Amino acid sequence: MTMTFSISAEDKRRYREDGYWISPKLLDDEGINRLRRAHDRIWEGDFDGDGYPLDNAYAKGGDRKKLRQFNNGWWINDNVRAVVTDPAIGKLAADLLETDEVRLWHDQVIWKPGTEGETSAVGNVGWHQDFAYWQCLSTDNVVTVWIALQDTDLSNGGMMTILGSHKWGLIKDSDTFYETNMDALRAKYESEGRSWVEEPCILKAGQASFHHGLTFHGSGPNLSSEPRLSVVAHLIPGGTAYRSGVQYHGNAKFLGPRPQDGQLFANDYFPVVYRRNREATNDE
């Protein structure tokens, strides 16, 4: 079950200033457990319905000692689908983005292995900007909702953000999710007088971090003995269109065999998560 909350003026201010906001606990314990079981089923190739994976990057069973990432889990798992298209989460995102509609761009199901105390780069997620991968979108006013499925801090590979980095704009070659040398990436992006202030996203199970598509973020090793599990929803405002000739993204093919510049991402592959009723009262 997803719990319902409202975004306050202070929440909006923090998001605008810092580039991210941490929610209260959004999922109850049963909802968390359903998503943990969904992880197990996805990695074992046990899918709901007749959907197919977006990619085959991970074989059945997979390597439990490597970072694993699955895109569009909502296609093949009912519990993932229920969460990443939940209107309660969509409303929070719509309020932070200050838009009347949000759609799902895609989701991610991410498994970060535990190293049992061994310090290494295994499982590192390099400092990066999400929008660096999504330049075919007509707006960078997009948000990532990172949902923790266990208590998460730096000891088990929790995410870190760079405060205010969304104000830097899109930085060249910041599509570095899979690069594991965090120090080298910091040296690369901290240049030109940028203020590099790292802040950990410390979450209880069921809480979520909402971060702007231009906010630099990354994570270090999971030093625990258990995998760090998360489900992630990437959300875009209604009216977001395709920008051609900039950068390839696999989602463009879901617009049809010949995507057109300005074509809206507004079909079944990009479902509405939340649409505001303009006739509703102000305290909706």
C-alpha cells in the first residue's frame, strides 16, 4: 500500500534549492516485501503476463556479485507496475515539477551486491546526470523517484547527491553511470569553480528520494552482506516531446518506425501516472 502525503511549500523550496527531496515513508511493510519478492522473480526470469524484457542484459539467475539493472520492470511484474504508476507518487512528482500531468518515462529495478566489508569499486555507480541519457526529451524538468526497499545509508551503498548541481545545466559527457572511479569523476566535474558538496540520501525502507534530472548523484560500495535493492521511477511532465538529431535513446522507437521531431511521448509505453483535475479544490 502506498501512503498519501502532500508536498509543502518548504518541500518545493528544498527541491528547487538542493535538487532533491526525501519523502516520508511511502510504502508500508507489505508493499516493501512485495517489491523485494518482485526482485527475486525478475532476476529468475519469472514474469507476469505475456510481456517481454526490454533487454537481455542479465541472464536467468544472473551474477549475484555484480551490479544488476533491469529497465522497464513494469512490463513484466505487476507489483513494480503498481508502484511506478501509482497516482499518489505521481502527484508528489507533479507538485515538485509544478506540472498538471506526469507520465512514466521508464523504470529501473536495481540490485547492488553486498561485499561483506570488502572495500572495492564493485557496485559503484559513477557520478552522473540522468538527463545526460535523455537528451531526446524536449525538457530537462524531469524527476527520478528512487525507492529504498531496506534501510539505506552509506554503509550499504546508499545514493549521494551533489547539492545544487542541477543549477549547472547539462554537463558534457556526464552519462557515466557505469564508471566506477568516483574520485576521477569528481575531479572531472568539479572543475570550473563548481561547488562540490556531497550529501548522502539516508532512507528508511519505503522512503524515496526525488531528484531532478540534472542533479549529479552516484553511490559507493555496499559493504553489508545483503544486496541493496531499489525500484526507480523516472517521470516526465505531460506534453514532453521527442527532440530529434540530438542523442539516441531506445525509447524513441516506441513512437513508431519513424519518430518525428516534436512528437509527444504520449502513448501506452509512457502511461499517465497522475493528471490533475483542474476543477478540484486548492487543497485537493
